[in-house]
Amino acid sequence: MAVPFSNYVCLLGGFFVGMFFMYNVIPLRMNQHHHRLQARQSTNSILQFGNPGPVVDQFERTAYTVSYNRKDRIPYWVGEHLTKASLQKGSGVDRDGSNFKTDSALPAIFQALTTDYTNSGYDRGHMAPAGDAVNTQAAMDETFLLSNIAPQVGEGFNRQYWAYFEAFCRNLAQTYDDVYVYTGPLFLPKSGSASSLNATTFALASVNLNAKGKIDSVHSAQKRATKQNYKMEYTVIGTNSPNVAVPTHFYKIILIPQGNSYVAGAFVLPNQAITKSTPLDQFQVAIDAIEKASGLTFFTKLDRSGFSDLCKAVKCVV
């Protein structure tokens, strides 16, 4: 009995679809560490021995999502969705019951260790705050994974101004139904003349940030190219080489949906003591300035030209 030609077509089509998923889709979505490969699979002979990466370790926790930087042993970014319900404290939830610990979901060679921070002079700074994950003890415990942590100056920053900023974000959720917060580190180059490169002035996109982290001046691309000099300088801590990078700055980007529109604010703070009386809007920058400095892109599915200024909608003080 002859087999219809259409059956062969269906068989071959199913075979090729199956091979596509096996070699392209499945490797992107599944492996033992839930990694997402940045470089797609290829038949290129260069990759016949394996793909070096880079690999983005992205994990969805109970109260946040984190994208982890293997090289620097700190997050690229951490995202949260704050609501009144998410900030309701559960029965028996206690920060004292949580302890910092290595994230075992990461390959051992790329893990940050608790001892990396011991006697380093820096705090273990939460990117997603413990205070945002109060529904359950398990959710709070996840915020103490070192994949959610970066080195922060303690006195005057992590323990004060940064904590006040975190509370500011939580307070927004008492006014608005949904508050989305994206937090991460930045490494900004110092700027100045050739004779003053030790000055504590940092370059962020088209602006200079002074020693207190405030916008000092706006400069043109031509001036930057001809009259400015830059150098990248940051501390590295840890007992494991060392290789935990200490950011020069940290950012938070806040997005609040309002019907068909959005309220947004982006802030870059220096990793140093900040006087509590300093208005938060002194650190406000354009979202694309953070994108240029971090290599990340935010809100790609939204038209940002219609965003309203957060600091015009609420008083930006901590």
C-alpha cells in the first residue's frame, strides 16, 4: 500500500521542528542552574568545544527577581513588585531569624562567600531589602542570599540613607496600587583634568557627579573627548581570590503604573555616607544615563516619552 506524500511531509516537518527545539529552545530554558545563555546555539566550528558565555544567572525568588554578575559576584539588577498586600507582615516573621548565606544555586566557582565580607569594612547591602519581604520567613530568608547582596558603606549609607530610601519606596506602595523597583550597582569612572584624576568627581553619561553624588556639571561630548580624562577605580574584597567588586554607586529605578500612563523616577547614589537632610531629588537622573553606565535596558515594551516625573508627583525626601 502506498503511503501518501503528505504523510512524508508531516513526518519530516515534525522531525525538523523537534530538532529545532532540542538544539535551540530547550538549552536556552533548562539546565541545572536555570541559566539563560546570552549567546545563541550555533553550528559555528568555533563553538564546537563549548560556548564560553557570558551566562546570566537569573533567579525568581518569592519577593524579587535577581540577575547575577558572575565576574563581580554581585547582582546586575534586582526587581521587585511592591503592593500593600506584599508588604503585609506575616505571623512570626523575624529578621533576626535570617542569616546571610552563599547561594547554592550558583556554580561554586562564582559564588560570593560570607567570609568575603568579614572585616572588609563594608556591609552586606541588600538590593531587595529584607523589609520588602515580610509575608513569610522563607521570603525574608531569600533576601539574605549573597546573590542579592553587594558591598556597601555601612555608617551613613547602608544603615541610614539607603535604608531611608528603601522605606521611601515602601511608602509609595501605601499611595499607589503597584510600585515596581529595580536596584543595582554602578561602576562610574572618575573624571577631571590630567592633573586632577584623583578628584572624587564621577562621570555619568553627559553629567559629572561631585563628591557628594550631586550633579556638578553638564558637559558636551566634544569637551569629554578633548579636555576630560577618565579612569575606572574601585575596591575588590574577599577571601576567595579576592573578587567581590565594591560599586562606586548604586541605582534605583521606580515605575508606577497609572491607568494607561506611568510615573517614573531614576536615582544614582554614591556608595558613601550621605547626610539625611539631603533631598532625594538631588540624585535624580535620566533612565538612559543608568542604561549607558550599566549596559542594561529598562522598559523596552513601554513608550518612555510619556512617563511622568515621580518627584513632581510626590515629595522626594527620605
